[in-house]
Amino acid sequence: MCGIAGAIDLRAQREFPASRLLAMTGAIAHRGPDDEHIHIEPGLALGARRLSIVDLSGGRQPLCNEDGSVWVTQNGEIFEYPELQQELLARGHTLSTRCDTELWVHLYEDLREGMFAKTRGQFAVALWDRKTRTLILGRDRVGICPLHYAEVDGWLLWGSEIKALLASRMIEARPDRKGIDLFFNTFCAGTSRTFFEGIKMIPPGHYLLVRNGRVEPKQYWDLDFPDAGSERTLDDPTPLVDELEHLMRLAVERRLRGDVPVVSYISGGLDSTVVLGLSSRERGYAVPSFTIGLDRAGPDERSHAAESAAALGSRLTTITLNRADIVSAYPELIRAAEGPVMDSACACLMRLAGAVHQQGYKVVLTGEGADEALAGYAWFKTQKIRNILLRRFGPTIPAAIRSLVLGMMGGNRAHLPDRFPIQGVRTAQQDIYDLLAQARSFLYSGDMWNQLGDHSIYDDLGIHHDRFRNWAPLNQSLYVGYKVMLAGLLLNAKGDRVAMNSSVEARYPLLDDDVIAFCTTIAPEYKLHRFTDKWLLRQVAARTLPAKIANRPKTMFRASRSEAFLDKSRPHWVDQLLSRESLEATGYFDPEGVARERATLVRYPRITPKRIIMDLSLTCVVATQLWHHTFFGGGLCDLPAWAPAPLRLPTPASLDVLTQLEPACSPRA
């Protein structure tokens, strides 16, 4: 993993100031503390901060081809780089390094935009073709590595994080209320719309083609499923278990590659334990593991994690956090995530990544992705119940249940989404999305509603697949999970941002391209078998793990939310953020409504929809206020605000970062 940043002149060939580019790369130094390097030529600037993982001494970025006509920076990894290196050498290419980043320039020489079909891994890439003056900005298939961009004064700027764009001092930070509303409907960030007006994110599976002043978005990949009833089924599923096990072993082997040690997260649950077991088998020894313990701050899986680590012989490091620890980590979490975060477990994972870094490791494996591929969440089971009722009784009973639950929630239903808002389909997530949308009626200010107008967050979800309605209902819901929760939360605030905040690269075997492709082809019954989630993965686990571990029920890792922020031990800055003055200053929320819901939250029984949803939504209010304070000049509480560092020039010792404009390329300069 690294951090990349850059700029291209869309109007002419102005030279981008080195001081601005170094400010951009400096703002993301945590992503790459091992090296900093830039390349500038008329109309184009490339910068990189490097976290050295592959070819530690020879992989300095930006890199170029033999004649210096094609340049590249990359954040992330092409995991099949040894095989691709051999292919390129066999085709007559000359490689100057062993680094996977260099492969891009040679793949581009052969394939142009078709290079994305050959590059499987996790990446955000900026590639410059000097001869045709073409820039390509691309992102991996499922959105593991972020890449943001914005246009200003005829320049297109990009960066791994929004802080890089703001550090250029060319872009003013302005809140995007539509991005905030997306968060309050789905508890996730967007995959193209950000929380900052005018700053966008390249969606997963997309790239930007920039040529002759035009910026053209293109999609090179999308998830797909067979038509309902056409999925793979076998009388004996053993060959499917064999195939998944084989693909997972290959996925783990690829993600163990590199020139640094690799460790693993373990929660005690199924997914991460299978990954730890397969990685230890592949390595031939037990890979070290890291876990989180919660001290009266949520479900505590320490005993399960310890049992799993002991069964596999792994040396386990446990980080224990209480409610105060979680709250105290939130200001740093918001700075890292660059947006409001509802899921306080993200703060825990940020501290866990810090522990990985403190022990000298740079790469960690995680089990994220199994729930999306194989239906691991509770709402997939509720969808199955809903569909059973629909088949037996028609639409009357499901509609009555929805009306009853929303009635228990209360509030004004004027801003509820349609019952079937995604291409006329009601997916598994829609039940909770409806409740979250309803909670806004208690919290939003009149001005917030006025500025949102008739905008629908469903226009921002990117659910446009032309075969969506042909798929089985479970697969439709899995697709939405990949597009919204996986990319917008689990790989963002819970993935890249909290890991790279501590200079740690997280790798995801269960998000391997071949694993995902296999899981899309199999019948829903192998994913959610009756009411057993991740059924096929459990069969693989039974071959690797003790039965009591392989058969553990799914438990979502969830730390305390509003209890941590609103109980008597809360820090003073929470009250400052929720004061009338601060709420009126941001204008997003109604001070009376927030005060009322804050005071009455504890009166609702814990299992009622109102208590559960307002717990989530009040946490969102605190997080949004904290985000606004952090990135828009402070003034809402006593915590420090983020501000870009002063512009800086290269020091005499680093003047070589300004590459001369002769054709020669010196990747190791």
C-alpha cells in the first residue's frame, strides 16, 4: 500500500508547483512513511508516498518504461505479479525492478485500457502516457483502495485521500448535504459521492480516461449473477466445497506474497479463523494473530479468539478497549475516515492496526468479504422469511409488517423511500434503510430538508446493472451489499482508512476475484442453506478447524454506540458538539429534536425499533458534528481541527525528486 496524488492540466501544459504536490503527498505521509518521490513535467504531476512491501530497495515510485514515455504510481498490489513478470519478460519487455507497480507501464504498452483485465488485486493507479497525453486513473474491482478527484481552475487533482486534495490549497472544503443524507439512510459513505462538495471518488471497477481536456468515466468490471434458476447446483455439493477450498488456498497464497512478514486478524468467528488457518497451512507455521477485546463495550469475543488461535498454534496479541477508549479514539477516526462514522467498531480496528504497526508489521490478512459473498448477515434471513410470507399469503402480510414496524418507530413518513426503490425491487437491506430514513424526521433541521429537496439517495447507489431484475432475490441483495456496505463502510472507514492510518496494508482473501466469481455462480441454497448462513464456507472450515469453531453462529463485531457517547462518563466535547450553538452553526440538525431524542432514548426498551434505530442515528449526529468541526475550521468544541500543512519546497537533499524532462527514466533515482 502507498499513497498517491497528482494533477493534470485540462487546458494547456502549465507546470504544477512542486510545493503543492509535496504538500499533497505530505498530507498522506501515514500511507507511505518509507519514501516520497515526485515527477513533474509540463501539464502533469505525479507523486507517491511509499509503504515498501515488494522490492524494498528497487520499487521507488513514480516508475516508467524504458524510454520514459509512460509513467505510473500505484497504491496497492497486483498479487499475481510473479506470473505477470514472467509473461512480460517472455514478450520481450525489460523490467528495471521486481516491484509489481512497474508492471502497469508494460501492460499498458501491450493492452492500453485492456490492462485492467490482467491486473487482479487491490489497487488505485495513475498512469500517464506522454506521447498521447493520456491519463488513466483506475480503481480495483470491489473498492479496496480509494481514489478521489476534483476539478479546479482547469486542473484535475487526485489523491488517495481527500486530505491530499485539500492540502493543495486549491480546493475549499465544503460539506455535501446529499453525502450526509446518504450516510443517514445507509450508515455508509458513498462510492462516488463523498461528504465534500465537488470532491468525488472513482467507483469500484471504474477508471477515468483523461485526454484533450475531457474527463470520461468508464466501467471495466461489474459483479454479475446467473438468471434465477440457472445457478450451479449439484446432487452432491462436495465438488463445490473442493473448488471453494482450492480457490481460497490460492487467494491466501497470493496475499502472503511480498518481502515483509504477514500477520492476520482474528475475531474468533468463522471467516477470519479460516483465513488464519489457511495462511498458517500455506506458510508451514502458525501466522501471528491480533484480536480485540471489549470491556463492557459490546460483545466480547476474546475467549473465542483465544480458543481459535490456540487450536491453530498462533501467537495471539489482544487489544482490550472500554467505552472511554472507543470515544477517545473517535476524533482520530474521523480524521482518518474523512467523514462521519456510525460504526464504533471502526475505532477498535484503528487501534488494532496501531498494535500491528507497533510490533513492526506492515501487512495483515482479514476475513472481510465472506458475508457479502455467502449471505452472512441477519437481514438475509429476514428477507427469506419475508419471501416465504409473500409466496404463501401474497403482498398483504409483508406490507402489514412493514407498516407495523414503521408505526412503532413513529415520526413523519413524508420522506420515506418507495417500498421498492431499487429497480422496483425490495432487497434485504431495505427494512433497516426504511427505519433509518424515518429517524431523520426526528433529527433533521428544516433547512436540511429544504437543501435536500427531492433528491433520492438511491440515485447515488450505483445500482444500474441491466440484468439486476433477472437474479434470485438473495443475489440481488448480495449485489447491493457489495455496492453499498462493503465499499462504503467495510473497505472504507473499517478497512483502508483505519489500517493505513497506522501504515498497515489490509489484504482480503475472500475478496479475491476468483473467489467472488465462483460465489456468484452457485445457487443461493449453498449460501443461505435453510437458515444457516455461509453454508459452503462452513464445509470448507470443517476440513481445517475443530467442529465447534467451524459451526459457530455469526456474530457481528459491534462496539458500544450511543451509550458510549451519551452516558455520564462522556467527554465534554460531546456536549459541546450537541449544544444548540453548535447544531445551529452546522445547520444539519434540529436542536430541539436532538435534545428530545437524546433525553428520551433510554426510556425505550432496548429491543424496540425506535431504541435500536435512534441509537444508530444519534451516533451519526455526534459523528457528523465532529466531522464538520474537524474539517471545516473547528469552533464547535475544544478538540483541534485538521488543517493542511504549509506548502513546502524540496530540500537541497531531495532536489532529485524533480525529474528532468529528457526521455530517460531513472526509477531508482
